[in-house]
Amino acid sequence: MPGAELARLTREFVRENSIYRGKAIRVGFPELKPDDFDPASHAPKFIDTSRVSEAELVFSKDTALLVKDSLFTPIEKTADCGFHTKGRKEFARDK
């Protein structure tokens, strides 16, 4: 199997079978020396969102708009945003 085909199949598999797909995660990017890196403590952590309601969030008007546009819209309208397609379309705010 040519390398390009293997890479394409790997990208396709990860896109469809990622353990992170549809999940909320917390990721930190601390400035560490290579010897201080610990894969267990510095790995992404899943966030339990089962008790979170969008209606209960309280933000200023500007922050609420940013959260809606950059967080909820891509999650709720993934297909419309084009994040799952090859070539990744530009996100249009006023579709």
C-alpha cells in the first residue's frame, strides 16, 4: 500500500472513530522542560457536560455572542460549518 494511501485511510479512520469526537475536553499547554512532561497528567481530560445547560450560562452580551459563534455553532451545525469535509471550508458567520 503506497504511503499516501495509508495516510489517507488513517486520516479517514481517525476522523470517523476519534475518541474525542463529540466530547468536551480540557487541554493545558504549560511551559515545561522536556524532562518535566508527564503523559498521564498532561494529557487531555474529558469534561462531564451532562449537567450543563446553555440556558443557565451567564455572560456579557459580547461574550455570549463569542461563545455562541465560536463554540455552540460549530458543535450544533458541524455539517454547515464544513469542519468535517476535506479542504475545510471557511466558516461564514452569516450563512
